[in-house]
Amino acid sequence: MFNIAIDSKLRGCDVVALKVDDIAPSGYAADRASVRQKKTGRPVKFKLTEATREAIDDYLRTTGKKPGERLFTGRRGPDRSLTTRQYARLLSDWLAGIGLDPHLFGTHSLRRTKATLIYRRTGNLRAVQLLLGHTKIESTVRYLGIEVDVALAIAEQVDV
């Protein structure tokens, strides 16, 4: 789940709503996936790393999950997805387990992680905008916490 959250850059509500078909339509993890975001209703495409694909394949083999089923189920039953609250608790436990303060990070931190790394390495705001599914570049600038002038200067250098 952690790997999928990082690779997909999806909001927590979209991560917990994933079905096997979204990630592994043929029973094995796909290289790329597309999911319609709950908040915007717009599809967002993403690539899954090899490590994530291996983890998904192992998870599907271990759990016996099949296409049509929820990828992550919680205590409410096998036909119901994990709740966002359950997801947040899991993340909190993972963070504490590796020595990080769970109060400093949340499920949305996973969405921001890869987007921020991509921006820092490339300076390509448009790419990050597309990956996050933002309609306005200004939203992406605010999301990344950068100044508009800095962002535009970097974008000009990259686009040349």
C-alpha cells in the first residue's frame, strides 16, 4: 500500500478505493495504471516501479485477491474497502516503526513525496501538474510550496 501511494500520487481516499482491476487487470501488476480521482472526477495516469509491481504481485498471491475485488479491505468485510481512517492508522504505525514522528506526516505526505522529488529533479511544473491531476498550474505551485516567480523562472529554463 505504501509503495502504491508513493508511485500513484493519489489522495488517501483514492488509494483505499483501488480495486485489483485498477492495478492488476490481468492478475499481475501493470507497468502503468489510470484511476479516476474521487475529488475531481478526472483520470490520472501513473507508472508503477518494479519494486511496487513485485510487492503487488506478492500481495495478490498471498491474499488470493482477484479482479473485481477491493485491493485493500478493512474490518468491515471483504467487499468493503479499507477506510481512510484505517489507512491513516496504518501509516502512523509504519512511521513510528521506522523512527519517524507520526504527527509530522500523514497520508497526504505520500501524495506529495514523489511529486516534490520530480519537481526538484526536473523543475518541470507542467509534468508535476499532469501527474497530480491539477487543472491549474497555480494549484501545483501552491501545492509544492514554491514561489510563483521561482517556478516560472525554472519553467523557462526547462522549456528552452
